[in-house]
Amino acid sequence: MENENSKYKMKLKDRTYQYSIKMIEFLDNLPKDTSAQIISKLLLRSATSIGANIVEAQASSSKKISLSILIILLNLPMKVYTGLTY
């Protein structure tokens, strides 16, 4: 089971890294006007923080800390959505 769990963690880490790379490529193709740049910065921070938070959760010293970090991750898309709508 431990081996299976570590495979899942590595896959998750790789997927979030690939997501960050794809998001950066997408954002590079957005228009260079002011509003697009503001949205681009917001999306870039959100996309890259997902992977960083997962790495932090995996390295945490307790399951309780890992869980609290993962709960923050679950709320991140809502924060991005809220930032884009208000």
C-alpha cells in the first residue's frame, strides 16, 4: 500500500507541474493589455501555488497539517473565481 500511495503522490506532483507549465504557455498567448495582464497574474499565482501547496502538504510533519493544506487547495478555485467576478 505504501508503494501505491507514493506512486499516487508522485503522479499528483507531476500533474500539477504539467498544469502549471500549460497555464504559463496559455497566459503567454493572452493579449498584452492591462486587464488581461491583471487576470494573467492572478491565474499564474493560482496555477503555480497548487503544486507548491501539494509539495508542502506531502512534506508536512503530521496528517493534520497535510489535511489543512489540502483543504486550502480545495478552496483555491473558488478564490480565483471570486477574484475574476468581483
